Amino acid sequence: MKAFERFYNIDKDFRNPYARDRDRIIHSASFRKLEYKTQVFLNQEGDFFRTRLTHSIEVSQIARSITSNLGLNESLAEAIALAHDLGHTPFGHVGGDALDECLKHDGHTNGFEHNFQSFRVVSSIEKRYNGYNGLNLTFATLEGILKHSYPYHKSFLPAYIDQDFKLHTHPSLEAMVVDRADEIAYMSHDIDDGVNSGLIRFEDLKESELICEILQKVASEGVSQEEDEMFRYRFSSHLINHLVYSLLDYSQEKVQTGEVLSATLDSKSEIPIGFAPELESKIKKLKKILFKKMYQHNKIVTKMYAGKQAIRGLYKGLMEESKMLPDFYYKQLDSREKHRVVADYIASMSDRHAIGFYNEMYGKL
């Protein structure tokens, strides 16, 4: 039996296996903590801005819409979508980068990678059953969480991961859908949050041909840009619809529903889920504009720098004085490497927990 092919007794369970996976993910502690983990804007900056939790829900909704129209398994896509960010540290990607740097500085070459951490959260870190760790998810869900951001060749992964999950192949079609749904969600809501915060204007985005097309659709409804909230809402709606329908048009004939749960496509094979080449180019250009004009805005960079310093300080302090670890993690020091226990604890924190603990640790009460 493969390491991740264990199944609980479900003879009397009224749910399908992937709906059961979804429920176990939703009821996990790691999922709840996403409410206070940064997407782009720190959690303390206002109730409006997206967090990892709202982002995961939006990805799930988009993924379900796509899989439904392609004849794929909605519940599997939903489970993968809801779990895909469970491994993120506080403070977004920069938090993960800082933790990765800390581990590698200590000589641990495998470092930190959020996709693999999401997999570890559901397969080993969460504990809900006697006898083994993890949430006891199906193989297809575990594979989708691990490999949805493909191709996924990571030299630091244990050998049994490649043996069980065949990293040289693409993931399931549902996992591919989640990857593109993730892209659609974060582009639309990052623009919404960025305009609402005043960090970027629609005028700044008109270098993007895709944005100009969407703005024309909003204007055709007679919505004035001066109607700020309504305009932003209509813009997000049109952008998501445009990308979803474009993906469906391009992917419909390429999807073989008989391969729904199989990862038989070699990673060099054509990906059946995606956009027409012209639209792919427009999306790449939009991402570059967003990176330059919003993600690298001095206000964002300043907040993220503070987050990185907090991650570094937490790692340093906990490595020097491990008795500050909660009992759940402290007890693991007898059987696991200290650096990995410390990293798992930091990665599990919400933004506000990390900031509060950092301030307490360094006397900023």
C-alpha cells in the first residue's frame, strides 16, 4: 500500500469522498487561521481587503464554475482550492521567502516552500485521528494540493513523494483548473483592493490591453468611474467572467473527462486547461504591470519588509529558546529536527499572532 492510500471506514457516509475531504479541510484549524493571513494587504489595514481565507473561497467558487461546465468533479476541485494556501506563512509570499532564507542560512538546503507546506499541513501537521497524523484525505485531493502549481519538480522532496505522486506528470484536470482559478481570482481582487486603497488607479492599468477591453464593457453598462464602489464591482465581475468564459472556450474540446482523476499526462505534454495564446500574452503583460505599479509600491514594500523582519526575529528567538514553543510543538522536539518544528510553528501563525508574539518576544509590549 502506498503511503497516502489509507481510507477511513466510510461505508455509512452520505457524502462523496471529495465532499468529505472538503469538509475536513474547512473544519481544520489551519483553514480558520487563513482569516488572519495576508493576501497583499496586512490584515490590520481594514475589513474590506482580501485575506487568504476570502481568496481561497473565491478560488473555490471560480473552480467549481469551471469544473461544472467542463464535466469535471466539482467537489474535488473545491477541496483542492480550499486547501491550496494552507501552507502560507504570515505576511504573504515575503514571509515564506524569509522563512526559507532562515532555514537555508542554518544549512538546511530543503528550506521552505508553501505548496509542499500545504501538503504537509493536510497529510501530517494537522492531527484529527488516533494512530496517524493529517486529515485522512483521498489520494486525488492530496495530489492536487501538492501538484496544482505545475510542473512541480522540487529536488528537496523526499523520494517517496515522487514515487507516490509521480512528479514528472501533470496533476489531475481539476488541479489544473484550480491553478487557473487561483490566477483569475488574485488578478481581479488585487486590482479591486489596490484601487480601493488608492495605491493604483484604473488609469495606471490602461497600458494593459486586457484592462482596456474590460473597462469598455463596464462603460457600456453606463456605470461612471466616479461611482467608485459600483464601478469596481462591475469591473471585477466583467474581468472574472471574461477570463472564465475564455478558458472554457479554449479548454472545452481539449478535456477528456475519462481522465478526470488520472495524472497520466507527462509534464512536457500540452496542458489542456488554459487560455488562447493571445490572451495568455495579455495576462502576462497585466501581471508585469501589477508587479511594477502595485506589488512594488513603497507602502506595500514597507509593510512586507516589516513582516520579513518579524519572521526572522521569531525564528531566531525560538531557535535560541525553544521553551517558548507551545506544548504541541515543544513535545515534537524529542522526535523531529528543531529547525523544522520551529518553521512549522511560525508558518502556522496568523499575521496578528506573529506580530503580537514578535512584540512580546522583543519587549515591545
